[in-house]
Amino acid sequence: MRNSGTTPGRNALTTASILALSALLGQRLQQLGIQHGRRRRLRRQEHADRR
């Protein structure tokens, strides 16, 4: 998968940016999941209060 036109520096840069993007995406997904869990708990508490 090596092209003679690409330089190793640029290749390292792209891999680093991809890793950073994936890490950011993972954090965003975790935050969304945590928020979703909180919403479910809040709904359960509301149901308990109504009873």
C-alpha cells in the first residue's frame, strides 16, 4: 500500500489524525451513551414518583 509519491511524514500525519478522530468519536459516543442512561433513570424515577 505504499505510493512513491507519498512521504513518510505525511503518512504519519494522516494516521495520527485518524487516531485522534477515532478517539474523539469514541468520547462522543460514550457521552451520548451516558446521557441516554441518565434519561432512562430519570424516567424510572418519574414513574416511581407518580405511584
